[in-house]
Amino acid sequence: MAYIGNSLVICKKCYPDYYVKHCPLVRRRLAGELPQSCNYCLYRGKCDEYVKSSLKSGGSTQ
């Protein structure tokens, strides 16, 4: 299990998706930027998929 905050619990399998959707850098990536810290992110592949699918679907609702 991956624990976030005091009361929120997310399973290890779902955590990468949760992390990517709530990462503060996703908005910048959707705007076409690639912040330096993204190069070292463990979930970069997942984030790339998320950004690509969000751009195909017409943008993010965040």
C-alpha cells in the first residue's frame, strides 16, 4: 500500500496514476514545457501517456 496524507490510502498498483494526475508539473507539461525535474521522475512514462492522451482528447479539465 502507498499511504498519502493522514487518511487517504492508495494501493501500489494505482499510485502511479494518482501521482501523475495530481502532480503540480502536469499543467506545465500540458502547456508544452518539460521541467528539468521531470527527467528524474519515476513515473515519467505514465506521465507521458497521460499528457499525450489529454492533448488528444482536447485538453485537461484541471
